[in-house]
Amino acid sequence: MRYWWSAGAGARRWVHTLDEAARVVGMHPERLRHYCRLGVFGPALAHDDREPQFDDDRLYELRRFEHFRQRLGVNPDALRLLCDL
């Protein structure tokens, strides 16, 4: 499910649930949940009472993250370092 999130001052962005973000990127939702739990990749927004939410910027990063993992065989710890660059 995609919906608008207001960042204040009229700025609005699309945000995606974890399942939707995983589907868009082509990743299994459990893999994304696992990465979030490990702290390797985190959501754009997180609330204690709701599922993590990912904006379009985080989807771009997630696509890059998944490219490194699938095509180059980079492990999650190395991916964390690459994404921090």
C-alpha cells in the first residue's frame, strides 16, 4: 500500500509499507525484515506501533543494496559499509 506522507511545510512524499517496498525491489519481505532487525538497512520512517515505512529515496538505496548483494555477492556487513558511503 502506497500513501502520502507529509514532511511538513506542504512537502509530500510517497511512502511504502515493508511488503510493498520488498515487492517493488524484487526482494522477499522476510529478507527485508531480517535486514531491518540486523540494522543493515533501515526504513525511512519507523513507529513503534506500525510497520516500517520506506519512501522513494529508501527504495532507490534498497535497489542498489540488492544489486550489490545479488550481482556481486557482497555480504550484509559489507553492504552496510557501501550504503554508508
